[in-house]
Amino acid sequence: MLINLSPLKKYPDFRNLYFGQFISFMGSMMSYVAVPYQIYQLTKDNWYVGVLGIVQLVPILIFGIVGGAIADRINRKKLILVSEILMAVVTMLLGVNAFMPEPSVIVIFILVALLQAVLGFHRPAMEAMTQKMVMTEDYPSIGALGSFRYSVGAITGPAIGGIIISMFGVKVTYLIDLATFIVAILFLIQIRRSPDPEKSESSTLQSALEGLRFALSKPELVGTYVIDIVAMVFAFPVALYPAMSEKFGGAQAAGYLFSAMALGALIMTIFSGWTNQVKWQGRAVILAALFWGVFIIAVGFSESFWLTILFLAMAGAADMVSGLFRQTIWNQSIPNSIRGRMSGIEMVSYMSGPLIGNARAGWMASKYSVSISLWSGGIICVFTILVTVLLLPHFWNYYSSRSSS
């Protein structure tokens, strides 16, 4: 029932990609705390933290699909390498801005938008290359390992970031993130085999449209996109953490809040072996999303710091169950020839929801209160998912005949 580590031994190139991205992601999660915390400290306004989500969303919508199409046309290792270098440069500029006597909020917004634009090329290329590195029977284990990487990075990164911010400020956090990008680049260089994708006669735009048509033709894929977007748009709480942290003790509390959902996700990932036995995967995604909404409602009514952490951890565990099955459905349903394009579409779906959700949460908190923003969003989330189930019966009945024993 425990997580399967054998792909790390079986596939050396996958191991290099995995550990390089593991370290890089930890650094990125430190900046994940630093950016909204810095904006809140500079403005003292939840709305500005929410606007950060819109700033991140626009380049994802533009470059996610285009980047996925390009990832199916050029060497994916080279695309990831260039992306890592560009993200390192942007992170360095965030540090330079932080060292200024009066850091600019506008500059932060511009640099964050650039980071998201580059991510639109990086993420699809990484997903497509990962799928090509391993055998089909290892897809569930690869999904669990990816979730484990995310969970550990999302726990330790924010927690360490919160401590570093409280002791040294955000500027040092950005410098550490820069160092992790350099380490990731060194791991990438060690990857030996990275074949070019099959050549396509269609243009980049035509390739992107082909990917969209494929996604819309598969009810199981549409279901994963819609359920995740609905859950995140109405119940994503992260934009409220800086304001919540002031109530609970400052930067260090912010680090714990940012880590809480990932802690629950990590625990769920460690005991993810049972997911290989589940064949009604659509139902698993839907039920997990419902539990996510219920736990966010509980966060909204909580007055205790540790109860808040507990409910956030439980929400993170539910979201991880949803994520594991969504990843498995994607890998089982999508051929590698269009994996880059589909990864771009997936990225738009699973990142647009949280980014819009942050804007919603920040706006409602500025109009009413943090508590109302949380519990009302959770209630709307649960109700909307139940309606979505009625509208997507094919996804509820999705049965995977490929689940391994």
C-alpha cells in the first residue's frame, strides 16, 4: 500500500529529471510564500494579493496551450533547459527588486507574469518527457512519485520560507530559490536520452487546435478539467493566508499555513498504493472534490490555529486523491504524440482554477471578511460540484479497465 519507488531505480534519466525538479520546486515554494507575503506587507490589502492571481492567470491562458504545442514539436530537454534558465533570471530580478529601498509592487507583478509565461513552456515539456521516459505500467507509480515530490516541496518549501522571511526577509528567500534553479539545470544536463518528437506538418496554431479538439472529444478528460476548476475557483484559500497569518502570529504562521494542505497531500501520497485498485476513477475525483469543499467550510468557521492547520491538511489530502486519479486518467487517455499539447491544456485547467480562486477569495475578504470568504466559497463549491455531476454523467461512470492490481 506504500508508494512505489522502483521507477527511480529503473529509469536513470527519469531519476535525474525527478531529483532536479524536486530541488527546484522546493525553492519555488519558498518564493510562493515570499511573493504574496511581500505584496501584503507593501500594501496591507487582500485585494492586491488576489490580483496576483489574475496577473498569473493571463500568461497561463496565453502560453499554456501554445507552449504545449511547441513541446510536441521541438526537443523537450532543450525546452526545459531554456525555461529553467529564464526562470532563474526572473527569480534573480525578484531578489534585486526586494533589495531596493522601496520595492515596487508593479515590478513584482510584471516578473511574476513572466515566470508564469515561461512555465507555460516548461510544464508541458516536462510532462511529455516524463511520459516518454517510462513504461505504461509504471504510470500510476509515476503519478504518485510526482505527487510525493509536490507534497514534500509544498510542505518544506513554505515552512522553511516562512522561517527565512521572519529572520532575514524575502530577499534571501529569492536568492535561495535562484540557487535551486542552478541545481536543477545541472541535473538536466545529466539526462542522456531525449529524442525529438515526431515531426508535424501542421502549424503551431493548428497543433494547438488539434489538442483542444482531442480534449473536448473525451468526456473523461472534460470531467477532470471541469471538476478541478469548479473546486478551485470557489474554495481555493491561499490568497487569504497572509491576512490569516497576522491573526495567528506573522511570517512563521504564514509558512505553516502555506504548508498545511501539502502536509495532508503528502500523507495521502505515502499511503497511495490503494489507488491502483480503484477502477471507478471518475467517482473518486468527484468525491474527493466534495470533501475538499467540506474541509474548506470548516476552515472558514475555525478560530483555532491548529484546527485551521488540521482542516487545511485534510483539504490537501482530498485534493491529492483527486489529483492522483486525474493524472492517471490523463496518462491512460492521451497518446504521447500530443502529450505536450494536452499538458498545456491540463496546466490551464489546474492552474486557472486556483488563480481565479485567489482573486475571488481576496475580493470577498476585502468586501466582507476572511471567514465569510472561506466558508461561503466552500458551500458554493460543494453545491456546484453536485450540479456538475448531473451535467457530466459520463465522467461519474468512467471505469478504467487498465487499473493494475
